[in-house]
Amino acid sequence: MWRYLKVLVFLLALTLGASAQQNPKRLILKDGSYQSVTKWETVGNRVRYYSAERYLWEELPVDLVDWVATDRYNRAHDSKRTVDAAQIAQEDEAERKADELRSPTIAPGLKLPDGGGVFLFDTYRNQPQLVELVQSGGELNKQTGKNILRAALNPLALSSRQTIELKGLHAAIQAHEAQPTIYVNVDTADDNSGSDAGAGASTPKSDRDQLPDRYRIIRMEEKKDKRIVGNLNIAVYGKVSQKENWIKTNSTPMGEWVKVTPAEPLTPGEYALVEMLDKKQMNLYVWDFGVNPEAPANPSAWTPRQPGKNPTGTDESPVLQKRPPKP
């Protein structure tokens, strides 16, 4: 045990020595020159100092030292070093806060990426996980034989009906808990003019993902081998209305991200996160997911970082053990 204490004391001494060498003082002489030193002491009519350049103890007559200039210089530079250290600490703290805005920590060892995206926070077998949701394009089942734009401009009948559908009965990503949290950070700078009316001219495009109800959750209906996101009813005068099974959600800004959470537990089934371009228009490209507590693990899930193995081959901190008695 004493061996470990000696090593610790030695390392501490090295650290203190390195710090002193990085911030040397000056012994200013009466002829205007100086010696760069880490410390000194007066012994009789001699000044004994440790050179910060040659790493040796040296001496010179005490009468050669301009003590007033030495004291004035070292006081000024000690104060400057204190200010510099405080400024560096402030800059580090500001950088840390900016990094937290771009990449918030949502669980111990689990951070959102600073590149943005849409991620579902899930818990699988008591382990927090983060899964990226990929955007899926809602395909229009054109029951009138016309696309949505043509139908809206020139309907063939008094009214027409179209459905927005996703292929497959189940989404690739399945949440294992009833109230999964979704984190969103997407670029809205290229919104079309349709979203301008809903957002308002005073709202910057880059901030629109922070607007209330910008993102909502809908429950999809399963039909044959497809999932129906919603129905479009088109009147003769071109007005388009959408009918969906909306889920009440809570949206909370988190730096550059938005946290979207269902207000109540979701029943098992298929759902989608929808971007609202304005109050009456939604993006046909959605982020689909399911809720199934019995589903297997999501293969692309991010898990918290595990502690690296230390040289002893364990995940625990080294513990000093008593030396066994000599036989």
C-alpha cells in the first residue's frame, strides 16, 4: 500500500512542477535583464532560485535583484493569469451549453446527435435505447384516377375521396413502451409557400419546427397489406380536408430539438409522426412506427455507452488490496 502512496505523491509532485513551469515568474535584475524562475528563496546575501529554462537550482547576489520591479511584474501577471483562466472557463462553459443544445443528453450515456434527425426514445428490457425513424412517403390511392393537385383544381365529380397509404402492415421500428418519446430536429428552411400562411410572416423558417403542434401523432388503420395514414376528401370547389385519428400530444422545445410525447399511453398498433405544414395541410412524408411490447429488439437501436475495460480486465475501478503476508 505504501508503494501506491509513494507513486501518487510522485505524480502529484510532477503535476505541480509542470504547472509551475508553464506559469513561471521573473526575477528582474537592476540592469533590466531577468531570470525566468519557478520559485526562489533568500539565503543571507544570496538569492537561490530554480530556473524554469534550465531546470536547475542557481544563485546570484541579492543586491542585483530589483525587488520593486520583480514584485510589480509578478503581481500584474498573476492577475492576468487569473483573468485568462476565468475567461477560458467561461468559454468552455458556453461551448458546453451550445453542445448540449445541439446534442442533448436524454439518458445517462445516451445523447442525441448534433446532426439532427428524428429519433424515438424507447426502453427494451429495462435498457434505454434511441432508434432513428426514417421518413416514409405516403402513397395516394387515386380512386378518381387523378393526382391530388389535379383533383383539387379540376374535380371530375361533386366530391372525390383518396387515401394516404403506407406499404406493409407493420413499421420497421416498434416501440416497447406505451408512451415513447420522439425527438425531432429537421431543416425547415425549404418549406413551400403553403406553410408560410400557417406559420406567419414573422416566424423564421428555421424556427418553425419549434412551433406548437408542428408535429403530431396519428394512429394508422391496418387494411390488407397496407396502413392507412388518412383520408382526403376533395370538394367540387377544390377544398381538401383530411380525416385522421389524431393522438393528443405534448411538444416541448429542447434547444435545437423538439420533444414530442403522447399525452396518454398508446394502445398497441401502428402510428406515424406527421409534420403539419399549416393548420389544415400535412406533409405526406411521415415517420412511421409501431407500439408492441412483445416486439423483438430494434436492430438499429443506440444503447448507452458502456465503460471501457481497464488494464486489469474488469469494468470496475481498481481497488488497492493488502499485500499477502510473506510465508
